[in-house]
Amino acid sequence: MFRHIIPILFIVVTASASDYIWPIKATPFLSATFCEYREGHFHSGIDVKTWGEMDVPCVAIADGYIEKITAGYRGYGKVIFLMLDDGNRIVYAHLDYFAPYLEKKIRQAQVASKRYAVDVHFKPNEFRVEQGNLIAYTGVSGTQFPHLHFEIRDPTNVPVNPLAFYNDLLDTMAPRMKHLAVVPLTPFSTVNNSYLPYFFDLPVATHRAQSLPTPIYVSGTFGLEISGFDVANGTQNKYSIYKTDLWLDDSLAFQMTYNAAPFETTNLVGQLRPLYRDYPDWRFTRLYRNKALEKLRFFAPGLDGRIQLSPGIHIWRLTLEDFHQNQTTISGILISQLPSTRHWVSTTTFDSVYSFTRFGSNDYAFEPHFFQLPKLEILAHTTLYASNSTTWEFNFLGGVESGVLGEIVDNEHKTEIFHLVQPRNQEKPALEYAWVPTGYGEILQLRTSKAFVFPNTIRLIGRRDSLELVLEILSDKLAESHPVTVAQKLTFDRFQLAINPASNASYRFQQWQWLGRNDSVNLTLLDGALEVQLHTDSSTTAAYFQVDTLAHKFENQLWPGFRIQQPEGSAPVSGKFKFHVGTGKSSEWQLYKRKGRQVEFLKSTAVGTWLSGPVKGNGDYLLLSDNIPPKLVPILSKTTFKPGDKLLFSVQDNLQERAIAVRIQSATLNESRIYPDYNPMRQELSYWILPDTPAGDYTLIVTLADQGGNRSDNRFQFKVR
């Protein structure tokens, strides 16, 4: 039971529309706020902090009636739906148990349906409650850490921000910013001369207004993304930011506010909150709309955040605000440039010790940079302006002799491709490559450990086609291609790069095997002990995959397995596989699939000495032998309890991976069937002794089974006094 570590306060907080009281009998603090990122959905409520405590009393925040109660192992866990007289629906989730009269109803429904997961609906006003009535106790059902998930839904069942009804929570701390991303939104837009998003680590704020010391150079259409979080007094939790305003030259360009989040748009959370590989600690939030985000209700009308500026200097300002109007502001300078235009370049006189590259600053001016190998020291930097003449003379710095270096042909200022003369003696570099996602496909990023003069084009080569792309030279060790679609990327197996005027070098991409429509392949691995059959269906255009063998350690032994990998954007493969398990009984072996932390038992078919199972996408497919059943271990050492106490057990199995769920096959209390609460994420089983339970001797028998079919009967005897 709740052990009174939290101060028991009956808090009445003034609401904006009505007077709702705080949903639990404890000081109001939050561990999560409205519309935070959750895997696949927006957080549709707030998480009320219980400081690690279980069984904190939950109360009706206003007059109404109990509409529904639910029990489940996952999701909301045990949950109450309270319909208020004002039309709002209130959700209390992750409960440990209900008030006794409701707990009896859920247990009766479980016995009647012969399963734990049930919904019990009540007639309107069948169970009336008044403001402050006890209705449940907080817990961890369906989750891993104790707290109350609390929602307020309007009369149309749309989740709204509960803080709109509780505006007196203690919070004098402003939101904090971590990173800013400036993102090109069209294929030929740039930020600081790059087609990729440009990231800024923001300074640690010592005050609530700060500025970015570096100007941002942009061309074309771009948008901003911000990584940051809110904080509050008295906790270490990080929260979602309630409101964000973007100003350009003192005009509001974009505004986003988290007031309501309909369920039909909750799956767009990943579109609004991208995660970047180099910044995995906190997701960014897009401060611009795209077509996928049009249905969201967070944005101010008429402002899409897609910025296109006239050439010149502009001032931007970003304000982050929490629900209590604490603000953090950052501002800076944007320098808008005309998009650069590329031109054909040829030379008539060029010494092999020099190389030449150029960046366009506008339609009629060029900025050549001259380097000397091998150190790539800059010898000269000048600006050329197009005129009737297409030949210029250059005066090098540092005592280099003057003269005609080359002839530049502008080709009417229209073509997008230009040629770079590379050093004749340049050799093939050690090259690292990476595909980097953008809003318009993926960019091939090339990086060398030593200085290298890149060409200005790169050729991608596949089984059927090839594609030549412009290569943007960002430094003497880094270059990036123009974007290609994910579907295009998968069709290429190598790329070709000019090394010097006389030779090219070829580099192979990571090798993916390929299947077309209604295609199949049979693979034999582990010296014939593993067979994998993969296929595609009639709707598949192209599926790419890799299959590698692996060994995994279990019970201090190494067991065989294999891994299927597919790149993002590939059509899925399916099929089946089979292991040869020797002369022993194949029923003693089990097949599992592991993907990240998730482990899934695979239904297998035994035929002689072979064990077969299904292929279900990416992941590791594992074979092991497990003959050890799970067991139930009391967490409390005592055997005498009083009505209202809770029995608590640890469910232990030799496969302690988080998602390998041990099943409760049956449970009885003095030979009567019961359905105890079970939390597979915490691997805990509990049973609440109802307040009206008679005194006497009791025997609890719980039959557990793991996914390998191992079973155990666990007996626990106790007294109620």
C-alpha cells in the first residue's frame, strides 16, 4: 500500500473552464507532459509523478460516473474511464487496482470470460462519483515505472492538454534549447553551401535571451528544426515544449502550440519529430509544414514555416514557451544568397602541381580557389565576373609567377554540371562513404582521411542503369552528392570517381542481394545445417536483403543463428528457414527472433531432425535448447497478511530478455480460479487481497509456462487475519 512518503495533500487547482481537483492525493508534479514523443504516437495526456511509489489514491476530479474499466497486460494496463457531467472524459491509466466495488466487477468479468484482459462497460450513472471520491490506486500496469497516466478528452473524444485545467502548478523555469537545424527544403536549396541540414550546438543559456554568434548563409527554400525541452521546479524530468514562435524580421513566420491531439493524426509523430543519427539524445521538432503534416492541429493558420527570403540580411528569432509562459529566446542573422549556377570549365595551361575548384556566389560571379599539393595550401582567392571575354589572368600570392592559368567558358550560364581539372599524379584515396537522409531522398557523403581533390561529378552504377550526379566539394576531405530517391539508391551497387585526368576508381556499396516481383531464392548456410528460403509477392517491385550467419551465447554456450538485414525503403521479404538439430528430438529446441531489445518466440514445425520456422522481416533468428521452466519467487518474506494487503512475486526464467513473455496458464486461490495482475515488463505478478476477504488459510497455485513450452506449478500458502 501507499506508504505516505509523499505528502498527502488534497490539492484544488483553479481550472480555466471548471474547478477540477488534482487526480491523486499527492503534491502535483509531472514526469511527462502533453504531446511528447512516444514510439508511433503522441503522448495523449500527462504523467503524474508518484516518486516511485505504488498505490497512491486516485480521486474523481469532478462529479460524474464510471463509464468503463479495463484490464490488460500492456498499453494502458488497468484503466478507468470517468465521464464528467460537463461532457469531458477522464482517463486514469497504469493503475494497480480499482476501488473495491470496481475491483470486484473486473474480477467477475475475468472469471466469466476466462481471461485476464477484459473491458467492463457500465450504464450511464450506474456508478455515480462525486468530486474527491476514491476510485483507484496508482501502479505500473502496462508500463515499467510507477506513475499515473492522466488524460482529459473533450466531448468529441479528442485528447486536450490537461494543463489547460491546472494552471497553478509550480513552474518558474524556462525551456532549454540544445540544437538548431537549418534544413534545405528543395533539391537545390543550400545552407552554408551544403545541401544537407546544417546543425548548430546552442550555447548553454545563462539567461533567457541569447543569440547565435554565427550568421547563417541560405539560398532557396529552407526551414528550421529545434531540439530542446522544458523543465520545472522540484524535478529532474525533461518535458515537451508547449509553444514555439518563429519570427523573421519582426513578422511571425510560424507558430506551433500543443492544445489538442486527435487520435487520427497521432501516427504523424515521427514526421513532426525526426531523430538524427548524430544527435540521438533528443528528437528535433520541425518548425515548418509539409504535406504529411497538414492534418495536425498544432499550427497557426496561414503560416507554413517554409522560408524563402529576398537576397540580403535578415533577422530571425525563435521563442520557446511553456504552459506557464516561461520563455527562452534565441535570435540570429540570416544572409540570403541567390542560388549558385554551375558552368563548364576548361583549361589551356595548367601545371600538374596545382588544382582548381570553384563555388558560384551568384549568376555572374565566380570564386575560384587555387591549391598547391600535397598540402593543399591556398595560393590565391579572387572573384571573376562574366563579361564578353572568357579568359582571365591570375596573379598568385607568395611569389608564384603571373600568367594565364586557363580559359573558363561560361556556356550561357545555364548548365548545372562543370568539370574540374584534377592533379595528374593524384592516386586513389582511402574513402569512406555514407548515405545521409534528407527531406528529398538521400545524399551520398564521401570522406577521406587525407587531402584529396574531388571531381565535380560522381557516377552511380547499377545492374541496369547509371546516373551521374553533381558532387559538392565542402572541403579537401569531404564532398556530397545531389540527392537521389531511396528507390534509386537501392538500384546501384557501386560508384565511380575520377581520381586524375587519366583514370577513374570504382568503389562498391554494401552488397545487397536482390529479388524482383514473384521471385525467390534458396540459401544453404552453416555447411548445410541451415536452409533459408526467401520470396517476394506480386506487389513487390524490388526487395534488397543480406543474410549472415551468427553465434549467440546462452547458458554459457554458443548457439547458431542468422541475421536478415534490409535497407530502409526496400520491399519486405518473407519465407521460411530450417535448422538441422542433429539426432536429438527436435521438440527440445526452440526458435526465436530478436530485433533490438524485442525477442519473439517463433512457432516451429519439427520434421525428423529438422526444425523449421517463418521468416518475418529484419532481425536475428536464433536456435537454442531450453528445458528449464519459469518459477514464481515471493518478493515479500512474510506469510501472514491482512485484508487490503498485496501479494507480490517475481517471475523468473532463464530467458530474462524483456519481451520473452512468460504466460500465466492458470491461477487458483483455494481451488477457485483467479486472474492475478501480471506485468511482463517488470516480470512481476501481484494479487490484491480485497478488504472484505475472510480470515483463514489460503493456498495460491500459479502455473507458469515459457514460450519454449516449459511449465511449472508454483504453490504459495499464506494466512489472512
